Amino acid sequence: MQTCTLAVDIGASSGRHIVGTVQDGRIVLQEVYRFENGVRRKAGHLCWDIDTLAREVVNGLRAAHDAGFAPATIGIDTWAVDFVLLDEAGQRIGDAVAYRDERTEGIREALEKEYGLTFAEHYARTGIQYQPFNTVYQLMALKKEHPEQLAAAKTFLMVPDYLNYLLCGVAANEYTNASTTALVGADSKDWDDALLQRLGLPRGIFQPIKTAGTVLGHLTPAVQAEVGFDAEVILPATHDTGSAFLAVPARDEFAAYLSSGTWSLLGVENPRAITNPESCAANFTNEGGYEYRYRYLKNIMGLWMIQSIRRELGEQTGTRPSFPELIAAAKGAADFPSCVDPDDNRFLAPESMIGEVKAACADTQQQVPSTTGEVMQCVYNSLTQDYRRAVEKLQTLTGKTYTSLNIVGGGSQDAYLNQQTANATGLPVFAGPTEGTALGNLMVQFIHAGVFKDLAEARAAIKHSFEIKEYQPQ
């Protein structure tokens, strides 16, 4: 058995278990398990199949063991904002409702009307941008629809917190994910007690906030028996973007970061939160990062639009086109000019993404795409123009001029998107590593193990371990 570390990296559409080792100063990754993820409608809401997710996490641990690995530590990262509640016996209450569910419609306005909490005040306290699915809005929607669930709750856990709890029996909230609830003080880095009291949310359900690098405990005896080994469960940056930002091999302090996946998260690392009115108006967020760095960034719809188009075409024809086929179709319509706003909520969970893109073009008196290639090119135009606007606004808000854009994550494999991004922003683009999120997860474990002394040394190793492709503006 080879001693190693193991990252469980779960996204909105799939999850994977990736083993990490360091050999001759180079980081080596090996995927040992992959599984599907997605939402389904249950009791009138879009929900995650959290029980299947939990089983798949254990299945992947067993697969690592069967492949000859004995992980010394395990770290789990997922998307942010979603949560579960546990009762006094530690059993889950209700379903794991997904952030794309419509239950939060009108909640922000209700907070102003019923609680006198303006978004400007809320932002000044927490530094978290407005998204209709922020955890605070989900909790207030739950309070309105199912007050009995909140009344019975003893423990609040976000999705990775809950999966950790099932592995080791320890309930804890991790900082990078907790910050996305819009219930953590931007400066205090802890639960905002005054805000919780004002909104009538039960303070006792929220756990002490732990930072990345904290060891929660060992696998429970039951899990050990099922997977064939014991390991420490350690907290990475459990928010996948927090992990992805760690893996950016930035050349200097004037590099902007783009984590490109289902969502596109474009921003920088700051030593302090920026919560002024200008930042609030621009809807930039100050998410908690590793070692209390602030991930100052803009949320952009990202590859969700392309993933949805691919899925929709598959339903129409019986066979999903490959991503290279979709890219080739876009190249064939490279001169198509129309552009929509990817951040419009109409693209959050439409019945037909293709139909919604066409409707948005029509609504804005632009040329309506008529082929798959034109729809794809419209999406590429839209994403890259959104990236350009985000970089320009970032420069205004921070007072810095950025000289490069570093793209990590699955989207960094899309050479066409990378080149279009360089063209739109006027910045050289450095793409890679692809497995940014899992890599960032593993880096925290490597630092904990003493393989690297700090983040700077771990980031330096990335440059020697992975190919970084460069795209110059044309």
C-alpha cells in the first residue's frame, strides 16, 4: 500500500476521488473513482440526492484502497451555500434543497420589508455579494415554509461539513464555506450573532468555525470496516472555489484568477475585505479563503450554459455531443455577433437553455441564433465579454492594474474559450492546471503533512508539475 493523500472533489454534475503524492518534488495526481451528481425534484423542490452522495464518497474510499493506496488524510470539497439540518439524535431533517431551487424568490425583498435589513447594510457586515440562493435566503425561506424544521434543528452543516460528519462523527463548520452563507462577519470571521438574532435564526445550530488544515478526527470504526483502512479527516478549503484559488500558479501580485467550471469565479486574493458602497454596487464578493485570505471575486454563470446546451441536445437526439464537437460548431459560427448577459437569472435553471438564449437575443433586438454553432458562439461571446467587464471593474475597485489572467479548473481545457478570453480582456491568459480544485484540496493536506512548508512552496511545485498553456491576445 502506498501512503498518500486523497481529495474528494464534488461538483454540481460529478464527483471524483483523486490521490495525491509528491515524487521528486513533483505533484502527481491519480483519479481512482468518479461518479455522477445532479438535482432532482422532490416534494416540490430541486434537491440533491445527498444519501447517494454519501454512499459514493465511501465507495470512492474503498476504490482507493482497492487500487493499492492507503490515504493518510482525506479532504472533501464541494460547492457552497447549500446545507442540511440535524436533529438532537444527529439525524438529518428534511431534504438537501439545491441552490437552483426557486424557494428563495422574493426573500431578499422580504428581509428589507419585514426585518429592515437593506442589502447595503447586509453587505457592509458580511461582504458577500447578492445571489438569490445565498444560504441566508435559503434559511429564511425554510423558516417561512417549514418553521418546524428549524425548531427541531440542533446542528447546521453545509454539504461538505455533513459528509465529513458521516465519515468521522465530528460536526464542524469550515470557514471558506461558512463565509458564503452571508451570516459570517467580514472582519470578525465568525458568525454574526447580531445578524442571526435580528433574523430570528437559532444561534445554537451553528458550529464553531474551523479553518482549513484542521484535523477533525479519524474515520469511524464502521467506515473503516467498509473501506479497509483508517485515515484522518482533514479540512481543506471545503468550498471548491477556495481550493481552486490555492492552485493558481500566479506569476506575481498583478495576476487575476479565474476558476472555470460550472461557475466562473473571477477575482484576486486580498489581505482585507472590501465592503465599501462601490464594491456593494458592483456586487463583488469577499469570500473567505485559506489562511484568512479574502477571495475578492465576481460570480459569472460559467460553463453551466454550455453543459445545459449539451444535455438538451442529447435529450433531443439521444446522443450528447462531445465538448470538442460543440467547440467546432462555435468556430464554424465565429462571426456570429450576438451577446447576452450570463448573469441574468433567466439562465439559472431554464427549461430550455437554447430557447432562453434565443429569447434573450430577441428581447434585446439582436440577431437570434438559428444553429447550434450560433448558439454556442453567442455563449462564448457572452462569457468572454462578462470576463472583460469583471476585470475592468476589478481594477477600478482595487486600484490595481492586472497584467495576466490565470485560468484553472475544467474550463482551462477549452482552448477556444481561453483564446477568446485573451482577445476580449486584452490580457495574456495562462491556462492550467485542469484539476485546480482537487489540487488545492491536496495542497492543504500536503502542508499539514510537512511535505511543503507553506502555500508559496506548494504553489512553486505546481509550476514544475503541470503544463501551463499561454494564450496571447490577437
